Amino acid sequence: DEWFSRGKKLPEDPGADKVDFPKRTTPAKGYELLFQPEVVRIYISLLKESKTPAILEASAGAIQNLCAGSWTYGRYIRSALRQEKGLSAIADLLTHDSERVVKAASGALRNLAVDLRNKELIGKHAIPNLVKNLPGGQQTPAKNLSEDTVVSILNTINEVIVDNLEAAKKLRETQGIEKLVLINKSGNRSEREVRAAALVLQTVWGYKELRKPLEKEGWKKSDFQVNLSNVSRTQGGNSFDDSTL
């Protein structure tokens, strides 16, 4: 009961650039060892120093899990990752040759972006590499990532650009709109990919400040209003994919 009382939902504080872990009166033991600040530092060290894909994937996956949801220590860990310069280490993994590492890094960044300060930093520095992993465009050689990885990347992009105009601008500047529209109109992407891309496009069009610049580039409102009425709904009432949380 005491542990669950610590997990009460607390709002992310947009003005808090630093959050200190609660002071301990007794040594951590058992499951508490999984979410102490010293463990976070170990994960970051592994991300920065290891060359082994399995270790990189597992470390990013552990961070993704620790930062999931609204529990109290998830909030502390999101802040600790920023303080320990871990955001850039995770963002760098988006260029890794291993798809499993890329997917794990994407999932970790999505959960880290729940923190508003993290969201701002990820928007500035990770959007270009997230966009590069999307199918289509002029990249050579083109990446051939699985449906699960593409959906994870799309959901991360959406998490980062929601309530973050600057990140949405960065998405536009890095040819992200072209790739999103192509996913929706090419006819050879899966239902989940189309839904995830549609959600990002709708978020972008929701910024009135971006509409005129987009229209000057030749985009129309219809490009951002994807018709999904002919696609069967498999995700209930959710507008996102739970698998990456």
C-alpha cells in the first residue's frame, strides 16, 4: 500500500527543469532497486559505451518501461534522464544498423517525451532521425523497417509534436510531411501504419500557424484529412498504438 501510494498520478511540471529523487531513510531493496537514480546512470552508461546491439536494445527497453505511465518514479526518471544527458544517447540510437535497437530507442523517446522539457529537446534534436527511418523519400539506400517499427516511430513523432509547435515545424523542415502523405496514399502500407501516419498529419494540420506555409508548398487540406472509413477499426477507441508504451 505504501508503494502504490507513491505511484499516484502527478502532473508534469513544465517549469521544472530538475526533479530530485526523494531522500531515502533506508537502503533500497527488492523491486526498489529497479528504479533508483544510480540504476538510471548505469543504463545511460551502457547506452553510451556498449557496441552490442542486444545490450543497447535492452537498455533502451528498460528505460522505456521505467518511464511508462504516470507513476511518481516514472516522472523522476524522465527528469533524471535529461539531467544525466541521456536523451542524446538514446536519440543517437535511431541511426543504428539494428532495427531492434531503433525500435527500442523510439519507444523510450516516446515515453520520455511525456515530460514537457524532454519533449522540447527531443523535438529539436531527434525529429530528423525519426523522419529518416520512415519509408519513402529520396534516402539511399531506403530502409526496409517492419510494420511494428514504423508504427512505433510514427507514434513517437506524434507524441513529440503534440502541444509542441517548434517540433511540428522541424517535422515539416525535414521532409516529414512528404513521407507521411506517401504512407497514406501509396496504397502499399498496412492499416496500422496508415492510422498512425494519419494521426500525425491531423496533429500537424491542427496548428493554424503552419497552414499557410504548407499551402504555399502545394499541400492541400485534403492531404491532412485521411479517410479511414473503409478501414476496419481494430484498436477500440484509442487514437494511438498501445504496443509502444
